[in-house]
Amino acid sequence: MNKLGFIGAAVIVIVGLVASMLFVVDQRQFGVVYQFGEAQKIIVDPGLNWKLPAPIQTVSYVDKRLLTLESRENEPLLTAEKQRVLVEWYLRWRISDPLEYIRNVGLDESAGSLQLNRVMRDAVQEEINRRTVKELIAAQRETLMADVKAAVIKAVQRGNPWGIDIIDVRITRADYVASITESVYRRMQAERQRVANELRSTGAAEGEQIRAEADRQVEVTIADAYRGAQTTRGEGDSVANKTYAKAFERDPDFAEFYRSLNAYKDSIGQPGDLLVIDPKTSDFFNSMRDSGSRH
């Protein structure tokens, strides 16, 4: 029984020893093998690996993925014309040499983020101090980001290299501080209001001018039409009078009869007219009587 217990304990010890000598490296990580606290070997390829049992050798892991560092502080920076602006940025970086990184930066990604934040903040501040707000926002935005990236790369490669690659640097926001922003918005609003009022005034004046011109054209058109109508009417009356004159010369009795009919029409052809005439003695109905006697 004691022999079996001893064998079992020995098996357990052996299994624990073998387990302590095995470790797995994920494809997203570097495996760093330490011997007595000093980094000795970097495992790049993923898979199962061997090491000496602890505490002779230990293993830690460093992320090999693309990492993102975003601005943490929101303190205003001064531009070349001493304007206070708020700038937000992000930086993408990757650990490329784990040994250099561990020796010169730290044991994990947080140490690199902390030091990169300081370097990035100093580089951004230096570049913004050299530029105006207009250059920062529009004219030299791409140049600014390229200069900041170059400054950060120079800082991490100078002296003792950090063992990292700077992939990209971007300025995500560049704006005035709240007090200045409100003042700028008020000025912009006042300027837009001034332009709007000017456009309304110009539009109203042009509208009045167009309406006046339209009214004038209406009056001219009506006057021309009336003049043309009167001319045509006069020409028609002239032709009609000539025609009547020729007809009356041929038959004077018909002419007298026709004039009488027109007189009757003008006198008694209107609503509400009232005539008190003796048909037998009045000359007004001579044509009627003569016509009746002739028939």
C-alpha cells in the first residue's frame, strides 16, 4: 500500500513537472521565456512549446496585434496666433521587437501606451504651436499629421529603440474651446443674418422693379390695343358710312326709313324707357304710317 502511494505521488509530481514545462503561444501574442528573471528567448510562432520548470524559467506574453492609443487629456493647446484649441487624436502602433520593448519600455502594452501618450502629446503640442487655426483645420491638416508621426517615430527610435512600429497618426478633432466656439458661432450667425437681410432687401427691390415694369408693360399693351381697336373701328365706320351713303343715294326713301328705324331703336329699345306720344299726330311714327299706306 505504501508502495502504491509512493508510485501515485511520483506520477503526480512527474505530471505536474511536465505540465510546468509546457506552454502554448497564441497566434495573437509573442511568448517571452525568462530565465531567473531575464528575458532569454522570444517565441514568435504559435503552438506548443517547452521550457525548463519554474522557477528556473517562466513565460509571459506580449501582444503582437495592432494597438490603438487615443488621446486621454482634453487640455487646450495654443496655436501660432495664441488661440486656444482642443485637439483629439489617435495613434496605431505595434510591438515589433519584444526583447527591445521589454528592456527599454516595459513588460506589457500598458507601459508602451503610457510612454507613447507622453511622446505623442509633446509632438502634437509642438506642431500646433507652429501653426495657425486655419492651417490646423484645413490648409495643413495632412502635413500636421505627417510631421507628428515623424516626430513620434524619431522619439521611439532615438537612443535605445523601443522595439515598436508606428503605423498611423490621425487628428480626429481640432476645435476652439467652448467659450471661443460660442463667440465664433455668434459672429457666424450675425454674419449669416446680415447676408440674409441684404439678400432679402435686394430681392424686395428687384421684386418691386419687376412688378413696376410688368405694370408698365400692361398699361402700354392695353393702350396699344385700345389705339389699335379705335383705329380699326374708325376704319370700319368709315367703310360703313361710305357703303351707307352709296346705298342711300340709290333709294332716298329707304334711307329715310332706315334712319327712322334706328331712331325707334334708340328711343324705345332700352329697358325702362317710357314715351307718351300720339301716333296719329306725331311725326315720330311717320315712317310707320307711310309704310302702312304704301302697303
